[in-house]
Amino acid sequence: MNSRTLSISKIAARPGLGTAIRAEAHKLRRSLVGIIASSALIVGTLALLTGITAGVASGNEELIAQAGPAANLNWDGLLLGAGQITAAGGLIGFGVVLAWLIAREFTDGTIAGLFALPISRGRIAGAKLVVYAIWAVIISTALTLGILSLGLAFSYGLPTGEVWQGLFRQWALTIFTAAITTPVAWLAAQSRSILAAVGGAICLAIFSQVGGLAGIGGWFPFTAPALWAMSNGSAVNAAQLSLSLAVGVAGAVFTWRTWQNLELGR
Amino acid sequence: MLRFAGVTRKFPNGAGVEELTFGVDPGEILALIGLNGAGKTTLMRLALEMLRPQDGHIEIFGTPLGQLPIQKWAHVGAAVETALAYPELSTAENLQLAASLRGADRDCVTEAIETWGLEPLARRPFSQLSLGNRQRVGLAAALQHDPDLIFLDEPSNSLDPASVIFLRNELTKSAQSGAAILVSSHHLDEVARIADRIILMNHGRLIGELHTTGPDLERTFFNRIHVDDRNRQTAAHAQMLESAAAEPN
């Protein structure tokens, strides 16, 4: 029998978080789920806003009644409509991507290959969440620029200071929505099922509507960001918004812990 | 390179492994043989930290598993259960991803594609490959960084005869260069050609060894399993009688 010291010839460096982030980003970029969800969140929202605007402009009274203040053909109406769509649809869109990012390793069976690597599962989960956060900022920025373009195309005039503030709140609302969806990642890690996690995202979307209807929106973390954006920042205070952020951080931490202590075949 | 000492991990349904004690030395190929459900995959999962033992301890590179510095895992290659390969990525991208997650040199990917004859599949998405080709990609991903300790669970599954021979040669070369290899299989004849030792598993326990050059391996294997099953039944029966005798009338 031969013996040897540990081979070093083909091991160039110790992989760190950066390596895992690049790997996860590559997987998301190449995935159909990422492409469809990105399209739905940006193109879908803009298409809905265009459809609503066209309907209102043609005098569709039923639509005008349903849309309420969002039926105004100006920047305020456009931003209100965008906020409503983001608040409801964003939870599902972001939830689907998070469910896929985390649970696909179990459904594709690749989780077994993520053991026996010189990079911990916790760090891989962290990389997934970092990639998700970066993707959410890109989606938010693209959507906000799309809304700005729509307003200009609809001849609402150049944005005033208030409109710029509204656009910033729309940008922040999209990021807040991505943040409050992180419990879906934890559910995906616990259930090891994409479908169960998507079900969780749908539940979150329903809860957020119920929270708004029940009048507890400000203190309900899944409703507060939408209320804040749609009330021009007046209906929700900083403490209430912090609670939403805390939910996002908690979802991420629980996901990381679940992956760090992961066991297969229990 | 790898040591199991009295390792036990039981599951609520009664399955699992008990009192596993064995080792694999540098340059050695150890084959693990057993029927379905014997505990071979559980043993592999324990060695790769997918499961934690309830009793006993495992050492890799002379260090207890829980204390193993994470960078040492770069010297391990494993193809256990499903390959680390993503359906949306091509063969080359999957090999690149596996290499980068191990901190391996980029050149090893080109080398692996050449060595494993994967050039025609290099740009094809993993999802479009046949089962046999997926297995080849998985094995290439596990072995491309020239690991010192190799775990392979049923590696010849779905492989065509040419690939089986190629794999056999690759494992023999790795062992000759000093790697320690633990391989599980259902195919006795196949492992007997490359293994230095064959250990038998039955109902979660190691029940002995087979000589790789011994006569009629299959018959010997089934005889050992049969004797073990009979001993287990006798022991269970004796325990039942003891319990019945101990009960008050």
C-alpha cells in the first residue's frame, strides 16, 4: 500500500463566501424560475399598470370604481397602483424564488453533494440569501425605473420632488416586500419542499391582506411596508417598519441555522 | 485515513447502523457489500457528516469528524446518492461549479472532461443527459480534484460496460497513488476485481469480511447473510422466551 500526505496539486485556494455567492448567482441567472419570476415582477407589474391605465382612460366605470384613488390618471394614481400590485404580487413572486433557491437542493437531490465540501452549509445558505438580496435590489430598481418610464410615456409630466419621494418609497416597498418574505426560506429549509414553501408564500400574501383589512396594519409586519408606501409615509412609523425588517432578519437567521445544523436521512 | 469506532445511529423506525468499527488506509480500496437496507448508505452519510452518530466516533485524516478543519474536506471526493449537478447548467459548468466549491484549480475541469470522454456533452444541459452520462458527470465531479479520500455509493449504477471498466481503472490508479477509497456496491464480482478488502453489512451491522480471491463469492456472501439472519432470529427468540419466563404467572 502506498501512503501520501494530503495532495495539494489541484487545490488552489480555500473557497470562501465569495465562491459560494458566485455559484449561487450563476445558478439563479441560468434558471427558468429566476427568469420567469423576474419577468413577472417587472414586466407583469408594468403590464398590469398599463392595462389599468388604458381601462380607466377608456372610461371603464367598473374598473374605475374598483381601482379607487389608483384610478387617477396622474403620478399619484400610478404610484398607488404600483404599490398595491407590489404589496400583493411581490410576496408571491419573491416567495417563489426563495422557495426554489432553498428547497431545490432537496428536490433535485443536490443537497447530498453540498456535504463533504470545504465550505459549510451555513455559508452556502448565507450565499443564497445574499444572492436573493442582490436580486431583490436589481428587481426593485428595474421596476422603479419602469414605473418612471410609464409615467413619462403616459405624459404625466416630469417628476416633482413629491413624485421622486413616491418613487423612492416604491423602490423601498419592493425591497421591504422581499425582506418580509424570508420566512418562506425557513419554511423551505424545514419542509425541504418547494411546493410547501410556495404554499407558505401564498399564506403570507393572504395574511398581509387580512392584516390590512383588520386595521392592525401598522403593527403587522407583513402589511406595514405597503401601508407606509401607499400613505406617503404617514400611516406607519419607524418602529413599525423596523418590525418588518426584524422579520426579514429573523427569517434569514433561522434559515442559516437550519442549514448549518442540517442532517439528511433522519 | 478513515476510522469508525463503535459508531451507532438508529432511527425511530428501528433501521440504522450499530457498533460499526473499521478503517480504510491510504492506498486501500475497501468495498462495502450488503442487501438493500443493510445500512451502507447510512454509513456513507455518517462519514460525510450528513448524519451525526449517537454513539462512537469517526476520524478522517486522523482527526475526529466534529473537529475536522473545514478546509480538509477539499481533499475528499464523494458521489453518494445524487450527483452535485444542476439541471439548468451544462456538463462543463457543473464540473466548474464543483471544482470552485472545493477550491480546485480550473485546469482540473478541462482535464476531467478529456479523461472521462465528456467533450461531446460539455455544452449540453445536465437535464438532457441519459442516466449513464449523468452518473459519469457525477463521478467526474467527485474525482476531478484528485482527492485523498473517496466515497462512492453504487458508482457503477447506470454505467455502460466501457464506463465500468474505465471507472475501475481510475479507482485503481487513485489507490496506487495513495488515496483511500470506500465503495459500496451490489455487484460482488465488480468490486472483487478492485477491492483490497470486502466487508459485509447486514441489518446495520458489519458481519465479517470476504476474501476478494475466494471461491464462489456470491454463495459465500449469501451463506454469511443467511447465518447472520438465523443467529438474529435465534437471539430474538431466546430473548422472547426469557421475557416470557420472567413474567409472573
